[in-house]
Amino acid sequence: MQRAEEMELILIIICVLAIYIPVIAVISLMRALFSIRKGKAYVKEKFRDTFFHFFFELINPFNWIL
């Protein structure tokens, strides 16, 4: 019985990642496209900064409790 609960938890984590990572990629892409006038390097920097900011919020264990 405990094994099934562990598998459910792993499945929930995988589903959350499968939904959350594309969502933060789209948000980062939109933010990068709004800054396209400032140059290609600036667009890449904005995408990377936004993506990693959201991604690190995902792996922050304090957010899992709340």
C-alpha cells in the first residue's frame, strides 16, 4: 500500500513539472519578445533570467509547504 502512495507522489511531481516548465518557458519567451528592440543578446539574457527565476522558485522547498 505504501508503494502505491509513493508512486502517486512521483506521478504528481512529474505532472507538475510537465505543466510548469512549458508555462514558464512561454512567460519567459513573451518577456524576451517584448525586449527585442534592445538587441539579440539582451533578449537571450532576459529569457534566461526570467526562466531561471521561475525555475528556482519551483525547486524552493519552502514553496512546497505553503
